[in-house]
Amino acid sequence: MRIWLNKHFGFSKGEFNGLLNLIFIIVLLKVTPVIYNHFLVIEKDDPNLLARIQKIAITDQENFYDTRDRIENTTSKKAIELFNFDPNKLDATGWQKLGLSAKQAQSIVNYTNKVGKF
């Protein structure tokens, strides 16, 4: 097989070995689900299976809404005031009025003081 590939495609020995490794990995990935499903234990004729699935689904939905509500209630929404401004002359409080944090505003002010202009 190596001779045929080398004759038609010009594979070196290293490229051929890499091709064999790649083929092995692809075959292994294709065969893994089949082997896994063969050894998977399936509970058949479980009368409580549907009830357990519905209970899990309801619990997951409640957790989703609880988490969403908690995130929405904990985020602090700053009052943002929009106005016309020159970014080269704006101080830290002006940047904070635009919605930036104190650290971000101070970084911008330091940049304009050191570099000069935007």
C-alpha cells in the first residue's frame, strides 16, 4: 500500500506513518459510539421512568428561572447621562456619567494626560 501511495501521491515514510495514525484515530472515533452503546445498560419497562423525566425537566426549568431572576435582580443598572463631549477634554466624572466604571474612566484620563489626544 505504501508503494502504491508513494508512486501515485509521493508520500514520504513520515507522511505515510502520519496517514496511518490519522486513519486509526478516525476509525477509533467511529467505533467508540458503537462499543459504548453495546455495553450501555438500558432500563426497560420502568413504570416510573416518565415521572422521573418530568420531575427532572420541571426542576431544571425552575432552576433556570430562579437563576435568571437572581441575575436580573443583582445587576446594578447605572443611570447613564448622554451629552455632547470632547473626549480629549473630559475628566473622570464625565466618563463615569457616560457609564464607565471609575477605574476605566481614570485609565482614559491617564491616557489622555500621557499621550495627548485620541
